[in-house]
Amino acid sequence: MGLPTLHFVCGPVGAGKTTYAIALAESTKAVRFTGDEWVARLFAKDRPDPCPLEWTLERAERCRGHIYQVAEQLVARDVNAVLDLDLPLQDERDAFRSWAMGTRAVVKMHYLDVGRETRLARVQQRNQERAGTYFFEVSPAMFDKLDAAFEPPTDDELYGAMIVVDG
């Protein structure tokens, strides 16, 4: 039996990371961790209205620590994991890779490169339908802030990655 794989899904807001992660987990027989889902399930009842982005980001960081602990247990048992964690900054992705390289797993990045207009339309549709991968509303202001903050992966980060281009 080969080594387990930690799949990491990366892309800007609205790129389809969670939809991709669901399909990837199914095809690789992996356990999926979606950060937005954890935040929504654990903290939705406490969420202020309106909700400052910082409130959500702080809770997402807390969830990541727990997700890493569970993922380490899975890897130790030769189980693949898919991590859909919204790490928009290179420093955050570097920290993830540093943690992941400390496990016995193979690390595989999946980058979703999707145009802004396509992503905005997806977010608006998701907000309207409130189904499927909807966990909380992403306002136009929040979309703009998250979009502006995203740092596309460098060539070094993309080396060996699965790159999916859409829109």
C-alpha cells in the first residue's frame, strides 16, 4: 500500500473549491475537510449581523488547527484527506505545506484558476439559492475584499500541482 495523500484545494473566492473538493474526496476515497463548513456548523448561531469578515477569519483559523489534528490521525492510518481551507496568502499556504510535509503523506495541490466574472456569478447564485455548498452569505463587499486579498500561487507553488482553468 502506498503513502496516503493530503490533497489541498486552492483558489480565489467563488472558484468552486468546495464542489471540486467533494468530487475529489469521492474519487480518491478521502475524507474531506471544508473550512467554511466547519465555521458555519460550529459558529453560525453566534454569528453577528452584520458579520465582520475578521470574525469569520478568526474562527476559520481556530477550525484549521482542529482539522490538522484530525487529518494527522487519518494520515497515520493511511487514509487520504482533502483539505478545502481557503488559504489565500502565500504565507498561509507555505505554513500549510510545512505542516503537511511533517506528516508521512504525499502532498498534492489542486489550483482552481477561474475568472472573476464567473466567480462573482457563482457566488451570487449560491447566495440566492442557499443550497449545496452555501454555508453563509458572501456580500459584494466581502467578495471584493476576499478577491483583492487572494495571492495567486507562484510558479514554485504550482510545481507538480493539478491546475484547473475555467472561465
